Amino acid sequence: MKSDKNKSRLPSPVTEGSEVLSAAGIFPRSNSIQLDEKIAIARNEGFDPLAIELSIGSYETSAAQKWLQLGLVMIAAVLVAFLFPFDRFFKPRAQELGMMTIGDPVSGNMSEFGQPWLKALLEMDQLYFSEGKLTEAIQVAERNLAQVPQKDWESWQKVHYRYWELLADAGKSQSLKAATRSYLENLPEDPFANYYAAHAFLATVEPMRSFTSDMRQDFRLEAEALDQQIERAGKALKARQKAEYTSEQKASLQNLYPKLRLQQARLFVLIWRLGGYREDKHPDVVYRDKALDILEQDELVNLKEAKVLKIAIYNHILDRWHWFEGQQVIQGMKQNRKAMVAELKMLQQELKVAKSP
């Protein structure tokens, strides 16, 4: 009975003159009998020696073969990651950065707020956000801030911040410039003050269509000064992020950094413009490249405002780059016109997708 049972588990013996078509899987996997016993049984039953030898080798893959297969899989994975990067084909939808702000309007009963600056901020927010009275809200801010000594300005910073937001909304660039300049004299690394100082300057100069030589020089010096201030403010902001703050505070600080950097990039583009949008080896090209470097940082690369500014830079480059010209050095690398046109079209498409509902 046992012999019959073993026979039933083995394939039919190879008869004389027959061909061995496939030897893989001759022996079923089993722990009931040892391999030597299986070989002996197969020989007694008249199996072809080649079939027996091949079936023995089919049970296990050698260690060398396993390592070879693993190496090939790893090489294939590296090639796929290099040739088909995820962010090239699956880019996230562009997000809008927006203006620098202290957030939603303050709400509540005025009697609940013991701090004078909170009462002033509540009154401003009620006038502007609830009643739409922008001019009256600005007047409330100016009336209260005029009574605050400079040594207490930092404790009233949120009133200053909201005041600057209102001035920006009202388009009062000169008042905004004066307000932020006086504040920066006491607190030169304040991110809000630097942001709105740059905003006031850019809102004044960017719409201009022509400049005299004196205007170009004066605006250039002012833009360079604002850039240096923002650079210091950005470093101070990064240092504050490393301190022990709550997750909410860290998120707030992280949100300020790209807004500062975007203003800095706009200043660089303005300096490049004041110099006549120079190209090739002209010294002013460094400002164009600095702007592009900022716009390609991780914090800004997927922002709508960054894409709009980058498109403007590319358009200015291509306007002065004729089809018969060769390569140009941009951001320290030689680039051809065709590649830049392709990247410009891709940016425009990404912006179009971001604007679609």
C-alpha cells in the first residue's frame, strides 16, 4: 500500500526512446521523505537520470542568483527614479500665497479685552471687516498709534501690522512707506515691517513705464537696501523657527518666510529691469539669476505668485534672445532657447490649471 501511494505521487517513468520535455517540478515538495530516498525511488522506477538531476536543481535558487536578481531590481529602480522623477509628472497644484497678514479679524465684546492694543485692534477690525469702512479703520489705527511711545511699539505690533494691511488695501503706498520706515528704525528685523516696506516701494516703482537716469540710480540703491534688510530678517526668521515654539507658532513663522523671499525676488527683478534687462555677461544678470534661484526654492516652487514672476522673467529673456543666437548662461548653466520656450509653456500650463476651478 505504501509503495502504491508513493507511486501515485510521482510522474510516469520515461520509457525507452521517449524524449524528456520538461524536468522542472518532477519531485513534489514534501518533508515526508528525504531527497536521497526520492532519488532512489525514482531510479528504481526507471526515471531518466537527466530528469532526476534537473529536478533536484529546480528546488532552490542559489545565493549568487538571488543577489544578482536583487542587484538588477535595484538598478532598475534607480533608473526609473532618475529618468521619471515623481515631481516631473505629478506636480502638485499651484497654491496662492497671498499677502502677509495677522489672520482673521478679532471678534468679541470690547469689554472682555483688558489690553488697550486689543481694544484698538477690535475696533479697527469691526470697522473694516464688518462694516467695510476702510478709511475710518485707518483713522482709528493712526489715532491710537500716535499716543503710543516708541518703547511700547513692540507690544502694539499687531495693531501696526493690521494698520499696514489696511494701508496696502487702500493703496496708500507713501503712508505705508513712512510708517514701516519709522518702525524699522527701532525693530530692523521685523518680518512684517520689511515685507510691507518692500511692498510700498514696489507698488510705487513697478507701475512706472520710464525712468530718468537719476531715478534709476536712486531706485536701485533703495531696492538694494531693502534686499539687505529682508536678507537679515529672513535669517532672523529662520533662527526663530529653531527655537522652542508651539506647532501653531512654527507654522505661522514658516508661512512668513516664503512671503519675504518672494518680495526679495521681486526686488531683484526690479534691479534687473532698472539696468535695462541686461543679458549674457553683464553684471546685472546676477540679479536675474538670484531671483530665479529664490523662485525655485522648495518653499516657493509651487506658488502661483512665484510662477507668474518666473514667467515674466522668461518672457524678458526670450524677447531679447533671437532664434539665430546660440546658448546663454542662465543661473550658471548654458541653456538653449528651445528648452527655455518649452519650460515657459509648461509654467503657463501649470498656472492655467491652478486658475481653473
